[in-house]
Amino acid sequence: MIGDALLIALYAAVGAGAAGLVGTAALRLLRNRSVTLSLAVVAAVTVAAMLAGTLLVSWAMLLSDHDLWVVTTVCAMAAVVSMTVALVLGRRVVKGSRALAEAARALGDDGRFTPPAAAPTAELAQLSRELAATSARLTESRERERTLEASRRELVAWISHDLRTPLAGLQAMAEALEDGVVDDPGVYHTRIRTEVERMGTMVGDLFELSRIQAGVLTLAPTRMSAYDLVGEAIAGVDALAREHGVRLVGDGVDPVPIEVDGREMSRVLGNLLINAIRRTPADGTVAVSARRQATGVVLSVTDGCGGIPPEDLPRVFDTGWRGTHARTPPAGAGLGLAIVRGIVEAHQGRAAVSNVPGGCRFEVHLPAAG
Ligand SMILES: Nc1ncnc2c1ncn2[C@@H]1O[C@H](COP(=O)(O)OP(=O)(O)OP(=O)(O)O)[C@@H](O)[C@H]1O
Ligand SMILES: [Mg+2]
């Protein structure tokens, strides 16, 4: 009895194994074809394995013809049903992946991805989610690119305007001098020098900004005292403050060590101080401070400008932005604060602005010296 059972198992295994081998070879041949075919092969292998096993057993054990006919019919019915199910599932998967391919093509064409209504399998659903995330990232970076491009175009327009106006003036003055129709050439000479200096500063700012934006600003950080840095910056704008009748106060300066590129950070403080002095009315005060905080050091410049309109606060650091009142000469080019932000961020720091009673305060947050 046990011998019979073993023999039956052996014959069935041989039959099923043969069907499995043929099936595997067929799947290999079909690996680049539709998933429907592979599913049909899997269903066919299942039925063929059963049938082959049964036929072998019946041949070896001489089962009656009737029994064999019964088993074969059962297997044939099973084959029809399982093939139908395989075809239905295959069509669903094919339809789902076609819809996904269509959506992916649209993503390539116009950058918009509309995920198909329902994915037939978890894997396709996952792929669809990944594509949706990629599409969102693409849209975001395209948007960023567009605003950057727009601001670059705007900047070029402003800069050309800002350079053309003084150039026209210089030309007129030079011609007048040449023709000898000027009563007091000394005044012209002074004006020419001032204009040239202003344009030189602007070109220098543009150069600095392009180095920052191209990421080629190389810093040479050294350890220094915030006290010295602020002291030097104040000394540098002393004459300008006196000219505007503005008082400079630097008494809130802690002698904290910072690790910065001295030249670049002096430029940051210089830009902030010049802005503050220019926008503070005569008899007003500009205060500078340097404070140690838990996260590092905060340098700040507080002026008496009367406050910046809240809707303008997020824009002041943008390249080329300047307040509407500042359009007439000798307005700057709107580069100073963009340079400030660029240099501060190159130091792993952060530049911020807020309104305070009577004016506004610009802050530079720097990480603590290591
Ligand atoms: N301390 C300040 N108080 C009030 N408004 C300020 C101050 N600093 C900057 N702003 C506003 O932000 C704008 C941008 O400043 P930014 O320094 O970038 O340009 P600018 O001073 O106009 O020109 P540039 O610095 O290139 O000579 C200014 O035009 C001004 O409207
Ligand atoms: Mg400025």
C-alpha cells in the first residue's frame, strides 16, 4: 500500500516536473512579451502538471479508461477556467500599465502628470505615486527657474538703465568741457569723479554678486573678535554718518569670537550701515550690536527709517529690489542687500529684517566659532 502511494507521488512529481520545465522555458522565451501571455503560461502549467501526473500514473497503474476520461475532462474544464481568469487579470494589468505609460508620456511632453484612476497592482500604484512626486518636484524647480530668470532679466534692464543715465550725463559734461563752454570746470570735474566712483561701485557690486551667484566666492575665514569687526565697520562709515548728521552708536557689542572672512563680512556690515545711514533722517541714530546667543552670534544694525512697509519686508534681500521711493538718483542699484544675504549664507549664516519702533533692524545670524 505504502509502496503504491510512493510510486504515485513519484509519477505525479515526474509529470508535474516535466510540465514545470517546459513552462519555465516558455516563460523565458516570453519575457519581453505581454504579461497576459506569461499569466496564461502559468495557468497552463498548473493544469498541464496535473494532467501529466495523472496520465503517467494511469499509464503505470493501468487505470480504467473511464477513470482516465473523467480525470481528463476535469482537467480540461480547469484549464478553460484558469486560462480565462489569467486572460482577464492580464488584460487588467496591461490596461493599467498602458494608462500609466500614457500619463508618463504626458509628463515628458508638458511636465504635467495626472495619475490614472486606479492601478491594477500595488507595484503599479507605487510607480504611479513615485511619478506624481517626481512631477511635483519638476514643477517646483521649473517655477523657481522661471522666477530666477524673470528677476535676472529685470536686473539687466535696471542695471542698463542705471548705467545709461550717468553715462549720458558724463558724455554731456565731457563735451561741454571739450567745447570750452563751461564757466566753472572745477564743478564739472568733481561731478564727473563722483559719477565715475558711483558707477565703479556698482560694477564692483555686480561683479561680487555674480561671483556669489555662480558659487565661486571662496572664503578665507579667520578667527576674530566681533568687537574689532564692528569697530572697523563703524570707522569706515563715520564720514558718511557725519555728512548725513546721523549718530552712530556701537555700545552693544560683546567681545565674542567669530570665524569669518574679514573682508567679506566688513562688506556685509558696510552695506547694512550705508543703507541705515542713508535712510535715517538727520539727528537720527543708527545702532550696531553684536550679541552672543545660544546658536551663535547675532550682529544687528538698527536705524530710524520709520519702518519698511510689511509687504516689502520679504523682498528687501532680492537682487535688484529697491523701495519705490528710492527710484530717483542717487539711489543704489538694489544690490547691497542681495550681496549681504549671499555672503552671510556662504558663511552658513542667515540674514533677517524686522521693523522696530521708529525704524527697522537688520540682523546677521552667524554660527558660533568652532
Ligand atoms: N536700513 C534700511 N532702512 C530702510 N529701508 C531699507 C534699508 N536697507 C534697505 N532698505 C530698502 O531695501 C532696498 C534694497 O536695499 P539694497 O541695499 O539692496 O539696495 P540699495 O541700497 O537701494 O542699492 P545699493 O545697495 O545697490 O546701492 C532699498 O532700496 C530700500 O528700499
Ligand atoms: Mg544698499
